[in-house]
Amino acid sequence: MKLLLLAILPIVFASLNSQNPEPKPPSASTALTEQEIHQILVDRVDSYKKSVGIVVGIIGPQGSKIYSYGRLAADSKAVPDGDTVFEIGSVTKVFTSLLLADMVQRGEVKLDDPASKYLPASVKMPERNGRKIALIDLATHTSGLPRLPSNIHPKDVSNPYADYTVDQMYAFLASYQLPRDIGSTYEYSNFGAGLLGHILALRAGMSYEKLVQTRILVPLKMTSTVITPTPEMKARLAHGHGETLQPVANWDLPTLAGAGAIRSTVNDMLKLLAANIGLTQTPLAPAMKAMLEVRRPTGVPNLEIALAWHISTKDGEPMIWHNGGTGGYHSFIAFDPKTRSGVVVLSNSTNGIDDIGQHVLDTRYALAQLSAPREHHEVKVDPKVLDSYVGHYELAPGVVVEITHKEDGLYEQLTGQQQFQIFPESETEFFLKVVDAQMTFEKSSNGKVTGLTIHQAGRNTPARKTE
């Protein structure tokens, strides 16, 4: 799942089941009509205000089809299509693990090789109980490395990874102590995926971008997939937007490129799907097959992790997928190996669109229950009441919301993120302006503040006050 509030990380996994707790029963037909797909996009853009522009691509044995709706930017009349360029965020991890699988096929690396084998001798990798982190651990998010390194301190929070250096990455590795045994537990790690991309580039003796181009993009004829876009591609770039559809900056990930740096189009991503489901024959077929043969549990029912790909199972049928997101974009790619069909959804807003891709591929997965944004109006609250909310609220182990009171009001800060002001609409209810998120402070019968609940993206997440 994404971190709550304003995430500063490339996309993270979100369980299909968590978004759709009440899936539709199996149906004799799972195909949506063109009008139904069009209406889904119209609703998402016009009614629910969750995106500015969305493009959906569908592929199967009978061919492919592109659906799109909206605009390239809020102030533009240009409409998106299959050649519109989007940041694809963590879908980049599929490319990174495909590189790994291909290098295994070529005999250049082994899955169980220690990551340290391909790093400079001066780099100290964390170990635990005599075991070293292997390449397979990085690709399956079971390395024990955290979601993000603690030494990311961006000069520009609108482009948070742009100034994170290789030296900083090495310094973090040298200082980090693994909290659990390697290989024992799934924990999604953007840092681990970025490190894997870095290691594979070192092994190949070229940049990550050049490695992706040489080993994947050229064989699959994906001519509109890059990290560094050309002027011509920039002209086709959809502008990114935040949760409330405010324009945001593009992201650059020079050091952690393997975690989320790629930009692409629906037409190009359909070529990747066609190769994965066997509609086109490519030299990467053995590597693509091998990616799915390696599986580890995630701790989520009916969900496994392969090499980057997540595999959800419903009624015995698998859906192989990955999602992605940056500060202004969201992406989803999935396929059904049995029906040899697949879907790609790209959006120029950070709001989720995974449910659209799931539903289009298999209607047993329901669309998210959404509503139009509600207007919030600020009211005055006694400063003494605001003082009572100051403190730390634990969302999860190591993830804390800190509430502070300044002259102009209350501020919240989530672990690893910047500080944002929250505005009262009642004595206990507050809202953010930078994202579509709200907070409710909880009190005991004697008036003592005991916790808060974050309301965002249809979820209510409680946090206990610890101090």
C-alpha cells in the first residue's frame, strides 16, 4: 500500500483483496463492453475527480484496443492516447527483475549470488545470522531492507530522489542493521529494488538505463520507453497531478532508478504484455517464464511474490500484476496466463486506478466505491484544544505521525515525509489541503486524547497516541 498522506516514494504494492473486499461472484462472461469501459473512465475523471487523463490498453489473442479519456493537463485541451508518455513508477521493478532473470539465463549472475559479490569491495552490506542478502531476496522484497533508506533528505521535496547519491546508498547499507532474518518475511522495499538495479548495471558495465534499453527495449521494439525522454517524447508527456489534481513536478531517480524511474506509453507496455503472454516471440521468453517460477509468500491471503510480479489468486485463477506511482502518476499492468489476455492502465494523477485494471481484466474484481470530493471549511478552535493534540501517534512499528502546534495552527508529519498543516473543520476533525485526506482525533470519556484516525482513499487508519 502507499504510505498515507503525501507519499514521497515510488509505488508500492497494494493488495488486490484489500481494495475489493466484496468481489463479484464468478460470471459466465467477464468481458466489458466498450461503452462500459468508457463510462468507467468518464466517472473517474469527471464525477469522482480522481484523475485528469487515463489511458487503458487491452490485449489478447484477438488483438488489442486502446481506450482513453480526459486531458494531458488540467489547463490543456490535448487528449491522451496510446502514445502519451507517463511515469510508470514501480512498474519499473518488472523491468529490473526481467534484467535479473535474463542475466541468469545468460550465466552472468545466479539468483542466490550475494549482492555484495557485485558491489565494490569497500561497500559493507548488512548481514544477519551468518546469511548474506542474495539477488533473489532483493527481487522478492524479502531482504530485510526497509521501504526507504533513512538518509534521504531531499533539497526539493517535489522531486525527492533527484539528489540521492550512490555514496549515500552505500553509507546507509554500512550503517543498517537488519531487523529480521533474510528471506523470512515479505516487506516491500523500494530501496532494495533500486539497489538491485544498481548491482545489475555494475555487473553489466553500463548504466541502468542503457542496460534496460539494450536487453529489453530493443528486443521488444519498445521505442517510447525511457528514463531520459527526448524532446519529442516530452511533447507527448502527460503532466502529473497530485491527489487533489494540483499540478506537480516530474520525478528523477538517478541512484534508485531500478525502483521507479521509467517513463512509457500504453502502446509500448502492451508490447511487454504481448511478450509475457506469448502473443509475440522474443528472446526474452525464457527469462519471462523463469520470473514466475520463483515464488514466496507475502503474508496476504491468496497473494504471492515472484520476481517482481505479484500473483493474486481468486477461485483458483491467477492474476499476475504490478502497480506503480510517483508524485503525479499511477500505473497498473496485469495479465491472465490462462486466457492470454492483459491490461495496462496509465493515469496522470497519483490517485489509484488499480481497480480499473483489475475489473477490466476480470469483472469478479469490483470497482472501488468512490464519491465526489467533499468541500471542507475551516473553523476556529481554541488554542488550548489544539495544544492537547500535540504528540506522537503510532500508525505501525516505526511509522509515526507527529502533531505540532505552531502560531498559525496544527501541523502533521509522517515518518520520512515533510510537514503539512492540518485545518480544523470541527473541534476534533481536521483536513489537509495538499491531499484529499482528513484526521479525526479520538478522546476518552474524561476528555484525554487517546489517538487519531486518518481518512484517505476510502480507508480509515487508526493511530494510538504514545506521547
